[in-house]
Amino acid sequence: MRHAGRWGAGATMSQNNVGDSGLPAHGCFILGIRLLYLAMMAGAATCLALFGVQFAAPLQEAVGGVYNPLQPLLALLRDATVPEIGGVDVAPLIGAALIIYARYVLALWLAPHSGENGGARVPDASRAQPVGATAAPAASAPMKPVARWGLTGAAAKKRRMELLREIARQKRIVEKSTGEEREAAIAAIRSHQAELQAQEKSLAFMALDVVGSTKMKVSEKPLIIEHAFLAFREWVESIMRQHGVWKSSWTPDGVMAAFPDVNEAVAAAQEVLEGLPKFNKEGHEMSVPFQVRLGVSQGNVIFDDDARMDEVSHQVIDLAGHLQKYASPDTLLMAKHDYAKLRDRKGFRTASQNVDGYETLEWKA
């Protein structure tokens, strides 16, 4: 869960307050806490299951294609801790322990206000003061949590552009002002950046380019060329779909594709490289074989569900393109920090290229 809501401590509540559903505010609060407990325990159980399936190959294959909402947490744990012990991915086990511990801490924190089964008990206003007494002024309302927009398409783009323009304006104020005005501008920048970050999602990008495509087409008949490149695109797209591609954007000679999981992006790239000899033998009639360069990078990107690949600009996407550019023919290149997130690192070796300041590793079929 990216952002936890805060509970409006300054609001005055009584047993007569009723929400839209007709339930008392007290009951709604208890229901919310219980649902949170259930969600946390479900997350812990999922982590334990992911850890266990590693020891059963059939189960691992069965769950491999299932979307896992805990993947960003597991990727962070792999990056921050020891990713493997004896060839076993321990991130799910660590994740389960952290979720269980967080649930325990939350229960302790709520204990002073808890009713039955840990439900929060709202103080009875009628007991807190004599009848007819004036209620104490409410405390200042806490800052509202940053919520996901719930916007799509043009509305989401408009809101993002508004925030980016406002951040740029406030930065100019910071550079030219002092005192309270400068502090207010800094606070505004932080608030806008937090709102933007709340819209981020973890994505992996695979960039693919056909090496020397112009020279490949020399002295070939146009229909042979057209068939070969259409067949190549269809073949690559079928591989990407098998690995859960989310979005893709093609040029005449390559593709930039987004995947929800870096392991699937790398697996798709590796499958292309492994299958290329067979495709060159059976998939087209050109005299010159296809050669490709690939780059993969992963990170958090603000990417609306309705947006196209060409509408999103981010350094993570740029890095994938730069890695592809510097890769050797028929090679996958990726940065060392993304390589560390992979479950299967077999076949990679240190590369000589330093791309955008990052050490790199390469993989060949």
C-alpha cells in the first residue's frame, strides 16, 4: 500500500454520526481497521507462498505469469538486502516478516483506543463533558494524505503538466527570494513532488533495434523486405505478449516496450536472442540475417494507463534506449543496479561499456 490515510484526529465525532452507508462512524472505523488487518495478513501469506513455490518447479511455472501486486516491495527488498541465499530468493520471506511485524506494531499502537478484537473505540462525547457544556474547539486538521488522482487520459496529462509548471515557477521563487516566501515555495515544491510521486508505478523498459537495417534492404525486392520486417515484428510481439508486455511503441526498425516486471522484460529479450537463428532460417526470405541490440532498465515512472509510449519522457526510458545503442550485436545490455533485481542472473558477464554513468553487464545467447 503506497500511502496510508490519516484519521482526522481534529474532528469531533459522536455516536450519532452516520456515514453514507448508514453505519455509525465507530462501526465504519472498526471495519476499516479489520479490513486493513486482513489485507496485511493476506500480503504476508502471499509472500510465504511465493517463497514456497521456489521449491516446486510446476507451481513456480503456474504462478510465473500471474500479476503480483507485491512485486515493487519485493524488488525493493532485493535491492536493499541480500537477494539470494544458496540460490534461493529470500525477499518474499523477508517481506512476510516485515508485514507481520507491521501488523503487530499497528495493533499495539491502537491498543489504548481499541475495543473488541482491536477495533478502535471512539470516545463518547456525552461522557467527555457535562450536558450543555460547550465543546472545545477542534484541533487544527492534519495535512491530508496525497491520494492517487483517479484521472485518466487528457485529465491526467493536464494535471501532471499543471504540477510541473507550478514546480518550475516555485523553483524560480526559491532562487530569487528569502525568508518566509522562500520557505513557502520550498514547501509547495515538496507538496507537488509528493503528488506526482504518488502516481508512479514500477515498470521495466526493453529497447530493441535491428542492427544495420538500411544495409539489409540494399538489393532486396520491396515485397521481400516488407514481408521480412512484418514477420519480425509479429514474432517479437508474440514473445512480448507471452511475458506480459504492458505497452509498446514500434519504429520501422525497433521497439520500446514496457513490462510490469523487470524479470519478464529480461526474459523476453533473452527469448528473442535465443530464437533469432531459427527466425533467420525459417521466418523470412531476405539474404541478410537479422541482428538485434537490446537494452533493459527498470524504475518508477509516472505513466497513465491511457498514455502512449511516445507521450512519456523519463530517464528510465532514456537509459533503456542508451543501453540498446551501446550493446553489441545480438546482445542484451543492462545496468548493474537493475541486474541485481533479477531472480535469474545466469549467463550475464561484466561489460566494458559505461552507460549514463552506470556499470553494465551483458547477456548473449
